[in-house]
Amino acid sequence: MNARREAGAEQPLPARVFARLADGDFHSGEDLASSLGVTRSAVWKATRSLRKLGTELDAVRNRGYRLTHRGEPLDAGRIRAQLPRTVRDRLARLEAIWSTGSTNTELLQRPFPREGTAEALLAEYQTAGKGRRGRAWVAPPGGAICLSVSWTFPAVSQDLGALGLVIGVCALRALRVLGLEGVGLKWPNDLLHGGRKLGGILIELRAEASGPACVVIGLGLNVALGPHVLERIAATGMEATDLRQAGLAAARDTVVAALLAALIEGLVEFEHSALKSFLADWRDADVLRGRPVSISGAEGAAKGLARGIDVHGALLVETPRGLLRFISGDVTVRPD
């Protein structure tokens, strides 16, 4: 699969089959083969590939194939049309592709946009999707949003390390606009719903001394993973959820448009006020505050009670040694 296909170039067959099945109706193998100009055997192989990627498909004799959960492929044109004019003017490039290794890695390899503008890349499937600390990110075609946004700040600011917290608040605001309440934020980079992981954030920085700071913001959001993918994630020791289970049935293009609007507006706001204007929203959604935690980071390891974040985004943990400050690390909630 070539992640660098230009708009209008032919997509790989699994992508084309996925698009034909997007309406949620049954389509026979014969009809799919005829409309796509391939053999029925090729269609069968394409549906098998989609299943291996985690897409839920129903196959019924004499009826054909359908997506278990209806969902159209992401479309850059539909997404851009839903953006406010002020956001469209700042979005230099928006691209939705079938597959790539990692949307973050793809943008890191490209020239960065000029200051004050963004470039956004979406993929239906990542062969090497990244979470924090090299962890894999599981997201089947049609079941998630894999979004990366590149942005250039004029200089490295003191609060740039807290950008992940800012993006968490932006995602929270976007989901509220769409009608989803009850989303929590877990320091440093997770979105939760009902105590289970709904999404994650990965910030990667490219900066030079006394020069601009170029960042790529990766945001993964579970939309409709299906039971098999949820079981795979649970086997890694993590409980996940998705927007469908949380009760939000908005189309993925609509969700992406809301996310992009909140992210770009938030990045402009962050340039002017740093973390200050996001602190209240973060603290209201903080799922760790007051809970017993274990943390391991560059500053060492500790156990204690989480006491929220400071004005620069560091996690505060009350321990027998006093109040400790962590600017990065892995944190888990301990049994009460």
C-alpha cells in the first residue's frame, strides 16, 4: 500500500471494497467484483485483508458482505467543508489516506508549515501506529480516528512540555460540542470515559536552539472498535472504550472537523496564554486528583496521592517525602 498516493489515484483494493461497503448494506461478491473490475476471488481476499486489519465484516450466503457497523471512509473535502472559516484559513493542507506507517512519522518527514498554519494527516490504518514510549496503537479501518497535526511555534516556550495537556483539553472541548459529556483526562496524555481509555495523545518535537519549535501532534480516538479489537487491547492489560459505547453516534468526518477546529483554535490560544487558559478545564476533568498513584519518570519513582497539576503542567504527588513534582512519566492508580 502506498501512503503517498496523490488524490484521485487508485486506492488499494481493500480500501475500495471498504468504501463500497460503507453504506452498511449487503453487497454480493459478484456485484463488488463487477463494479470494481476485479475477480470474485480478489474481492474475497480483500475482505479477508480487512478482517485481518480489525474491520468487522458480516458475510452471509446469498446476500454477500457488509460492514457490521456502517461508516464512510474519511474524506478531506467533507471535513474541510465543516470547518469554521477562520480554521480553514489556517489549515494549509488536509489529507486523508488509506494507510501509512505512522501519521506522526509521515508529518515529521515533511517540511513544516509556516508559523500560524497547520498541516493535518489522517489514515484509516497505520502499520506502525505509535503510543507513548514506543507502545503500539491499535486502530482498525473505520473504527478509529488516527490524526496528526503539524504546527510551528516561533520559539520554544517554557510551557511547551505541557502541550499534550492542552491538546487533551482541546479534544475534551470538541467532544462536548458534539454532545459527549463525562470525558476525563489522565495525566499526561489519555482521554477516558467510564474509567476506560477512549483516546491518547503523542507529541513529537523538532526544535533548534534560538529557533522555531516544530511539533507534530498525534491524536488517536476510538470510534467503533468492535469486540474483537477490544479483546485484543484488554489482553495487553488496558481497558478501552469507544465513542459508540459512550453514546456518541456522530460521523467520523464530523468528529474530525470538531477536533481540528478545537486543536487549531487551541494552538493559537496556547501561543498567547500558554497553559493558563486551559488549567481550569484540565483540573475539572482530572481523573487522578486525590487518588493513590504510583509513578515512574525521569525524576524517579514514587507512591502517594495525586494532587493535580501545577501552572506548568507537572503532576504533583503527595508522598511521605513531601510534595514531589513530575514533568513526565508513567502513572497508574493504586487500589484504595
